[in-house]
Amino acid sequence: MDKVTDEEVLIGITDVLKLMSISKNTLLKLIKEDETFPRSIQLVEGKGFTGTKRWVKSELKAWLESKRS
């Protein structure tokens, strides 16, 4: 079995918050107001499903790096 690379890893909201060291409110603000912030991937459609959004870890890391410049 092939090893999964960082570029392929999908992470949920809890891991996004840890990776970025931010609160959920700050994440929601970034999603709403920053057009450069990586978009999530909706894994399951419809209402009532929680925890189905994921972000590509490498995209988040690249966005963070771009903010350091």
C-alpha cells in the first residue's frame, strides 16, 4: 500500500484549528471574508450531516506560508 503524502491528506475542522492555532470563530471569519483561504471539500451532501467538510492539508500550509511573506 502506498504511503499518503501531505498533499493528499484531508483534515477536519478540529485538525484545521490545531494546525492554524485559531478558534472556530476565527476560522469561520476567514472562510467568509478571505477569498484566498482554501475552500473545504463537502464529502456528504444534505442537511443534518456534521463533520463532513474537509480541507487539503497542503493547501492550508501553503496559505499559512503565503501570510508569512
